[in-house]
Amino acid sequence: MAAAAAIRTEEQILHWLALALAPGLGPRKCRELLEHYGSPEAIFRASASELTAFGLHSATARNIASGVSFEEAAGQHERLKKSGATLIPADDPRYPARLLEIYDPPVALFAKGRLELLGTVMVAVIGSRRATPYGKAVSQKLAGELCGAGVTVISGMARGIDTAAHEAALQAEGGTVAVFGCGLDVIYPTENRKLAARIAADGLLVSEYAFGMPACPQNFPVRNRIISGLASGVVVVEGAQYSGSSVTARLALDQGREVYAVPGNITSTTSYGPNMLIRQGARLVIQCSDILDDLPEEARVQLAATRKKGAGPVQQTLGGAEAPAATKELAKQIVKQLHADAPTPLDELLESLNGASASEAIAVLFELELMGLVRQLPGKSYILVW
């Protein structure tokens, strides 16, 4: 369930915008100021001498005390309203808790689209801008299957692997989040304008940068910490030795996130990054279950809970459109009785089903296995797969 939005006055929003736009203030110093003063309003009420004593550079302290950033904040507020975007400050219930765990979380996020995706389990699928056909095919396959398991696919909407991952997620009618290295109104690369519009409608666009911020090269390595920070795991499909995806992988490790890598041809420069990550201890990925089975426990529990609420894939795909209603109902019962973190013996499962014979249940279990929703373990036990 999505967190309720905090009710804010326009004055409060302006203060958050002014803080995010204050010259000379980075995310880490903003966080320290908020921890000390309690709110943006209190920060802007402080004198230049107080702020200097706190540890700010004298020029930065004067800028804050003078309120020089409020004029730009007012312009940004108007652009927010006109674009249909939302500002999500760090104290907003909708601000992702995982992002607050990192060393330097953004003071606020500019977001447009399905804000509820911020509360879902996310996995980043990233890689080379110069993706090979192999790399694109793998990223599409993994992204589509992750979405089918209830995972939201996050990436940076760059050319190549990022674009393929976003498109596959949309094709699978799943959730996808694109993190910009520029303002939400600056589409980069320009050929992804249609993709950005689709994500704004069916997914979510996110940036820490204000409207009008150009796609400066130095923004993208900074942006990458948000991709890894939001994700439970980061999958590197392709990337050169010193690629942006390698930077994101290092950030993920620093943030305590899982890092996965897809092996590639050792003669291909685009495979150097993931192959080296595997050599250094990243988890090798050859199928989607390698990621799903290895996600942190809290992520797996959340995915299992989401699947149990509706058992949507069971309703839609079991036995095709002609499957009897009773069979679909039995499949839903079975899915609700199984767990992702503990096997259920067949005898125990049969006793929990209402009115179904052993032969009917076993037949449905076989279908669910073929669909990849459940897995049989040694000893006639079953677990839920997402």
C-alpha cells in the first residue's frame, strides 16, 4: 500500500525547493542541517553567523540567510504544477526508506508518474550504451521476467541496455522507474522522448535535479547512487572496463546492495565489466530465478505478500482462457497456502485445500510448476516462486 502524502502548504514546498536549490549545499550537508535544525523553515531563519558556526562556508551561509534561492524556488514550483510532477521531500512518507539508508540521499525528489512504485521492490537492470544484440536480448528477457514476478525495474533511460530494460518492463505491463541525470523536462537522449512519455504514463520518472538542468556529463555518476540506492539488487548486463554501470555496481556494494552480473563473450569489450564483477564476487546470472532467489529476505517476503493478495498471474494464465473456474480457484488456493521462505509438504498442503482430490491438486501443482510459480523440492514439498 502506498504511503499517504504529507499535507503541505505552498510555503512549506517553497522552503524545501529553496533548500534543494541553495548554492553551495550538497545532499550530505543538507541532511546535517535538517538533523540539527529540524526543518527547512528553521534553517532559513538562522543567521549567517549561526550557519557559519555550524560549519558552512561563509558564502554558503550568506546565501541561505539572504534567501537568494527563493526566487528560483518560486519558478520551480510553477513548473512543477504545470508539468503534473510532484516534489517529494526527504520527510515525506512517500520518500523511499531504502534511499534514506545511503550516505548522501537527495534532499528531495522530483517525480512524475506512478508514485506508488517508490514503495515496491526494485531491481536495477543497467549496462552499456553500446549494447550488443545479445545484451539487449538478455536485458529484455530479465526485465520482462522480473516484472512478471512483481518486481519494479529501475534504470537510467540511457541508450542500449537501459532503454531495452524499460521497454521490456512496459511491454510486460509491469512497473519501471527511470532516474534522470537532468531535469524531468530535459529528455536525454532525445530519441527517448516517446519512451519517457510512456514511462511518465505507466511508470515513474525521478530526478534530484530541478527543471531546466541540462544533461551535464558530471551529473550521471552522481545520479547512479539513486539507482542503486532505490534497488534491492543491481544487475549489470554489459559494460566496458570503466563504464557507468561499473560505477553503479561499486556504489551498490558500498550501499550494501546485492550485485549481479550476466557473463559475456570474453573477446567482447562490452563484456569486460560484468565478467570482472563476477571474478570479484558478483553473483552470476543466467536466468531470472538467480536474482529472485537471492534477493534480501525483506524483498522476497514483500514480493510473496504481493503475489498472494491477488494471485493475478494464476487467474490470467493457468490453462489458458478455457481453464475451468474450479481449476483456477484451486490454483489460487494452492498459491495462498504456499510460502516463499519455507517448504510445505504435499500432505500438509492437501489437508488445507477445500474439497479437492489429491489427483486434482497434483495436476494443478504441475501446471503451476510449468508456469514458474511454484517449485517442487526433494521429499514432495513445495515453495512459492515469484
